[in-house]
Amino acid sequence: MIPSASDLPALVAELAAWQRDDAALQLHPGDLGWQQRLGAEALAGSLRTWHRDGALVALGMLDGPVLRIAIEPHLQVDVATAEAIAADLADGLAEASSIEASTDAVLHDVLAARGWTPDEAWQPLRRDLAAPVPPLADGLRIELVDAATADERVAVHRASFDGGSFDTDAWHAMAAGPAYADARCLLVRDAGGTAVAAATVWSAGAGRPGVLEPLGAHRDHRGRGLGTAIAVASAIVLRDLGASSALVCTPSSNVRGIATYRSAGFADLPERTDRRRPA
């Protein structure tokens, strides 16, 4: 089913409860939080939910042509849940050409049996936050973003990604969403006070994994190790929020990005591959 905007707080809370360090990375409240930059109604319209006996068992979010699916951890290997999702996908519940799901999910096997083929490969990475994260290099400092500095955060984002549509109105829409209660935007400033990198980090609550989504370094300041700095800064802020680990996921083809995360103390998790709908 497709939820309404009024359902978002409960869905975010349920999805947060599914985040575990002993399970493979799957859709996170931060993914919903970032999607909320498009507005609450747009976010709700992009979601698909599956229930059993009145309880939520799976949640999907359309992200362009990809339906990104999270499944209740104890049901990752439940064939009946996977078959129900696959049947609804075949019936057109979501207009998705591909799906993303946890590497632990039997849904991959069920979809493969229905002719879904491997699609884009992704590399998840994780940094454990049990121990303190070393501070940034001399001359760099972290500043948390609020409404007064949202314009700067937006400007750095737009200077980090080509063709982005993120603006201050979108930042306010994102910050008004339920997922942002456990999130922070941050800037990294250099010794001269210039904002040179930015990120948004999303906690799922104390003792659970948090995610970095998105982060980038200003194109005019690249080549100074700022990609590593903003990844380290993000880990510092997530640890302050009580997160147990920091997670990030990038296309496996993004060799430079993967190297940057590794240099920031992130370690590879098993590669994840999307599934493409049969023609």
C-alpha cells in the first residue's frame, strides 16, 4: 500500500528499529529523511508498505527507477514475505525497473527465480564508533548547521554535485521531517573560515548504525584531502549522536570515492547488487 504523509513519523520510527550492526545495510531512516527534501507528500507517495497481521514487515522507497526495500530483520529469510513482495512488484505496485535489498534478503533468490537479473553493484562501507574518532587536521573545524547557515550548507552541496537541485527551501523541508530529529547537517571550515565541505548525517537512535547522506567537498577546494575530512567529521558527529557505527554506500565503480572512505577509517562490507526487472 501507499502511505500518507501522516504515517511518516511511525514509519521512520519502525525503520529505525530495524537498523542493526549485525545485519547487512538496507534502507535507513536517513534515506527517507533525504527524500523529504522534496516534501512530505512526495516522500509518502514514493513509499510502499507491506503488512502482516497489522504489523509492518517491509518498506520500499522509490528513488528514481529503483525501489529500495527494507525488510524486518527477522523476516529477511522468510520466503513468504519475499514472495508477497515479488508478486506485488509483478502486479505493478511500484513502477520500478530495479530493486535494492539487503544482501541477507532471500528476496534476491525469489526475484532471480522470476527472471530478475543482476544490475548495478554497490560498495557499502562501515566505520565502528565504539572508540573516539581522531580530530580533524589542524586548521579544519566542524560547524553544525542551523537555519541561519542553511544557505552555506546548500551552496557547498551545489558546488559538490553537478546538476543538483538542492536549495534552501528543500533544506527546510528536509529539516522539518521526522527523520531529521536524529540528524545533523555539518560544514567543515578551513583556517580562513570558508565552508569547504558539507554533509548530512542520520542517526537511527542510540546504539544503532547511522548513515552519511549526502556529503561532498566544494569543487574549488578539492585536492586538499577534504573528502576524507568530511567523512571523518561525519563520523565524529554521528558518534556524538550515540550511533554505534557510521555507514555509507557508493557505486562499486566509484573507485576514488571508495578510496576516500577507506582513508577515513571506513572498511568494506560485502558488495551489494541491485536486481533488474525482466524485459
